[in-house]
Amino acid sequence: MQTSELNLQEVWYTLVRYKWTIFFITTLFTAAVAFYAYILTPLYSTSALVAIDEKKPLLENLLPGAETLQASSNLDTNIRILKSRKIISKVVENIDITKHFYKLVVFHGFVLKKIAVYRPPFAVKIKTLDDTPFHHTFTIDQINAGRYLLSVDGKEHTQEMKFGAEYKTKHFIIAIFKRHDFTGEKYQFTVNTDKLSLTQDIINNLTIRKLSDNLLQISYQDPIPQRTKKIVDEIAHIYIQYNLENKTLENKKTLEFLDQRLKFIRQTLKNYGNKLKKFQEENSLVGSSEDSSTLFIEKLNAAQEKEKNIEVTTEALMKIINKPKLDNADIVAISAAGLDMQQISAWMEEIRVKRARMEQLQKQAQDWSVSITNDSELNTLLQIYRDKKSAQEKLLEDFTHEHPRVKQLSKDLSKITYLIQKYLNKNIGELRESISFLTAQIKKAISSTYENTKFQKELVKEEIDKSKKILKSLPGVTMQLVDLKRNFTLTEKIYTFLLQKRMEIEISKASTVANTKIIDKALVPTHPFKPNKKFMVAVGFLVGLILGIALAFLQALLNAKIHNAEELEHLTDVPLYGVIPLQKEKRAYQESFMSLGTNLQFVIPAHKNCKIIMISSSVPKEGKTTIAKGTAHTLSQLYKKVLVMDMDLRKPRLFQEFHRSNVKGISNYLSGEYQLNEVIQDISETLDFLPAGPVPPNPPALILSQKFQETMEILTEKYEYIIIDTSPIGLVSDATLLLKYVDVFLLVVRANYTETGMLKKFEKLKEEKGIESAGIILNAAQLSHKSAYGYGYGYGYGYGEGKK
């Protein structure tokens, strides 16, 4: 048999032997997990899909990737708004979640489980007497059609109440009204008026997920499926209202601002109109000079507007030049100034990448326990540091800091720490210099544009001065008329522009809709999403099975005893000649010795006139004496002349088995006190018994004597079989001294008593002494109908005790 096959069979035999242990542990764990899954409150989950349509940002056309970044940022903001107390507190106000109802499953007065109920068989009305929040638990048990028992906060004292009667405290009044009878059922409900804690409870059970750039999933879990749907729908509805109110408020404030400006501009326009009309009435001035003045004034206005734009641009560029750190928002001003955005954007992106890299290295410098960079060289140094640190910590569990290996590791850690810090400082410094260089390049380009813009401003200023000089040369009356017309025209344009914007806002206000839409409403969940009871029970079964098997092998490891014939055959190559069951199994017991006698016929040399069989054990109380008696009886029944010798000279017991005297025996004969025929006793016609006699002072000396050798020669001439019962081989050397006379050496092994290590000692003795014919007899084996060993009557062997 191959070793792997042998090991697999040993595993199987161990599992079979401890099958009830495995079954008990597995059943226990499975039942415990099943009970735990049963008492757990099921949680239901539902979700709604909400689409958020965000306006495109102004940066989209100037900054590559700005749309994605802005959309992501807006979604994150919306998630935070959805989970804010501002939104959730409105949910608490709109939905009555202050009361939670449970049906109690009671077993012998012990509450096994609480089942959440959406609509209980009674209604609860509460009236608060002050603003103090309270949280109480009420238990009710119907007595009859009109009365019930009420317990508050789990107190043992219960109060008998009428349905509809008020229960008063200093903070609230509560009344319970019956919808229908619930006799025999016990209910519990909690009342919590603390809006802050209710809000936090909803936030804790609320999950917002981004499914795409403009799609959010609102999920909520609750013990009651109807309430789960209600809360999710209310959150979505309140957020849409919040979004709509914000847009409406924005339009309202814009209209208020426009109305204020229109009122002021209208009055200003009226004043300019009156002045122009009065001037025209007083001065009937018509001529080409007026048209010429108008052209110069328009040219002057355009130049002045251009000058203002240049001033705004130069101020923005100067702010950027003075900033120590550039960001993406500066690209707007840079683009407006007319710079090469392709090159600037490339530089800005390179700065962003290098800053991110530098932040990684700075974080890495603060915590070396993890690798947060993609730098292979740095990660290699960090891994070496962690390995050496781990090795040092393991050594310090058993040694002090003065241990040579610990000291060496400390030196190595100092060295690698220096290398890592040097590497980090070097790279951070290089990145900082590179960022400074790129920033300088951008500022250099901006400075050049700034100088060009200043030059343009000077040119525009010269043009303005020139236009003003020309206008001064025109006649004074014409100048006044042109100036009045210019002021009137500009004010009129502003007024018209504001009117147009006001109309646009009015239209927008009339058609205002929220940019948030519900794509999929929440559904009432039909099955709880947790606990997954089937999975929990399966895991409990698997864990119980694993623990049961582990315990079985632990028991097998700790219980190093021989249990049955199958195990015995797997532990040793020494043949098994017989399996002796308990004596109470009389028929099987007799058959087992017949089987043993038959097996011995095949192993004893046939050419010998007398066959000597020695029976021993490893330790006392294994049943060798009983086996010797049974073997002798069996062989004598085959009409063979048999002698059974009690050579356990130190502690003889064979005489007790035969109910004979031990006053004189072989010890007396070897000492010269009696003749051989005087110490041999007749048991039957074919069976004689040679007792041990009194315990001699030195048993090995008698066995080694010449007279004992001569005695054995005499006995072999007289008997066909000699059965020798000796002292245990594991304690004294008496048995080994008799081996030279023996044809077959039988070792008795007792089920559930003999240690497995004794078999190794027996194999070693067999090898050292060169014993050719040796076998094992398993004693005290318990019958089992499923065993592989039987006698033709359906008997087999398992575990048990036997008579010694």
C-alpha cells in the first residue's frame, strides 16, 4: 500500500471513529447560527435613481478636462447635500418616524425575537407637554376586549389600562386605541422625539452612490419595507424642492437687483432727456460740426472702453505674476490676455503632475509603513526597511536589544533610514526646483504679455488725448449738445439692456424647473437584503464541520491508544493473529479463540514435534493471562497434548484463571524443592498446567539456569504445544530471556488501553532479537456489525473494555 493511500485511509478511519463528535459539533454550530439568524431583525433596502443636469462651466472651452472635473465636483457636492442634516431633518418633519412597532416572539417568558411591524393592531396618539425630547419603550399585552397591560421601559411593574385611556407623564400624554383584537400576542413600540438622533439614524442608514457623471443612486435600509420606500421617495422629493427653491430664490434676488437699477437708470435717463430737450430749445444748433463732433465722441468712447479693458487685463496679469503658486483658475485671465494657451496648458499640466508626485513623496516621508508611490526604487528601499523592522521585532520577542543580531538589524535600519530619507529629500528637492522653473517660465511669458499690454495702453491713451484735443477745438455749444446726446444715448442703451435682462429673468422664473429629476422611483422591497440566513446557516454548518473535524483529529492526537483492528493494522506490519471480543459476547468470544488456534496452525513450523508459543504484553492489565488460558483450552480441544506455563514469576495470576493452587510451581522445581511431575497439575485429559510458584528472589537467574534449559527439553518431548505466560515485556527482561525457546511470540494489545508507542517498542525488540514468528492479539474489542472482521455470525469489532 502506498504511503499516500495509507494516510488517506488513516484520515478516513479517524473521521469514522469520531463521527459522533463531528456530528455533534457541526449540529451545534449549525443550530446556533440558525438560531442567531432567526433572532436577527431583517433589513430591507430600496433605492431611487436621480439625474442631476448641471450647466456647463465657463472653463470648459479654455481648460481641457474642466467639464469632467467640474461635473465630478458637483456630484460630490450634491451627495453631501443629500446626506446633510438640512435635507434629512425635513424628512423627519414630513414623515412620522418617531414610533417603531415590534411584535414579540416570547418563549417561556423570554423574548426570542422582535419582528418589525408597519401597521400594528392598535394606534398610538401622543401629545407632548414641553419641548424636551424623550425616548421610551412601551410593551403592551391585551387582556380582554377593552383592557391591556402596559409596561414602560422594560420595568417589571405593569399597569392595567383601558384602550383609549390616557397615560400621563410630565413630558407627554399617550393613548392607545385598538384596531382589532390581538389577544395572545405581545407588542412593543418605541417613541423617540429627539429629531437630532432620528436624523442621524437616517443618515447612518443612507447610502448615496455615483453611477455616472450625472446619475445618483439613493439607497436606504430599514426593518420595515414600506417605510424604506417612503423615506427614499421623501429624500428625493425634498431635494428636488430644495433645488427648485434655490433657483427660484436666485431669480427673485436677480429681479430685485434689476428693479433697483432700472428705477435709478430710468430717473437718470429722464434727467438727461429733459436737459437735452431744454438745451435744444434754447440753442437751435444744426450743422455739420455736430455730425463731426458726434463721430469724434464715438471714437473717444470706444478708445476709453478699450482702455478700461486693458486696465482689467493688466491688473489680472499682475496678480498672477505676484502669486507664489499658480492654479487652473489663472488660465482664464491668461487666455483673455491673448497668450498661447497650448504651451501654458502644457506647463500647467506638468506642474500639476509634479505637485501630485511631490505630495506623494511628502506623505511617504511621514509614514513608511505603507507604499503610496509608484517609484520602484523607493518601494524596494521601503520593502527592505519593513522586512528588517519585522525581523527585529520578532527577535525582540525572545531577546534584548543587546543581542548581536538585534544590534546588527538596528545598524541596518539606521542605514536604510538614511538612504530613504536622502532619496526622498533629493526627489522632493528636484520636483520643487522643476515646479519653480516651470512657474518662472509661465510668469516670464505673462510678464512679456504684461509689457505688451502696457504698451498698447499707452497707445490707446495717446489716441484718447488726441481725440479730446480735437473735440476741444470744436465750438462750445456744439460740444455741449454732443455731450448731452452722448450721455442720453449711453443711458438709454443701459436701460434697454437691463429691461431685456429683466424680461429674460421673468421668463426664466415662469419656466423654472428643478435640474434634478427622479428617473426610477423606489419600490417596496419584497425580500430582506440581510441577513442572508441561508448563507449564514451554510457558513455555520461549514465552520461547525471544520471545527468538528479539527476536534476529532485533536482527540485522535491526544488519545494515543489503539482502538480497533483496522487501526492496529495501519500502525504496524506485524501480523494480527486474532481479535478477542469482550467475554460477555460468549459466542463470539469462543469463536475468536477457535479462529486464533486456526491461524496459529499456519505460522508454527510443521516439522516440530512441540510448538512453543509465548504470550506477553507491553504493560500489565492488557489480558495476556486470560488470552493464554483461552489459547491453551482451544489447542487442547483439538486433541493435542498442551502444557500452559506461568512464567510470570514476579506476579503470577494464571493459577487464578484455572482455579488452582500456586503453592508449588516451577520456581520450587528449579530451586530443587520438588520434582517436575510434582509441580505439574492436570486441568483436563489434554491440558496440563505448570504454575509459577512462590516469587523467587531473582527470576532471571532461574530462567538462565542450565536446569531450566533441561526442563524445556524434557517438556518438548512430552507435549505437542507449550503455552508460556510471561511478565510484560515493557517492564522487565524476563520475557526476552525466554525468546530463544519460543517458536511464536504473541503480543496482547488491549483496545482503548495500550499506547500506540508500545507497538514501536515491540517492532524494535522483534528486529533486535531476530524474532521470525511474531504476531499480535487484539483483546477487549467491542463487537460492531459494520466492522470488516467477523466470524460468520455478523460480528465485528469497535471499541470497548474486556476482562483482564
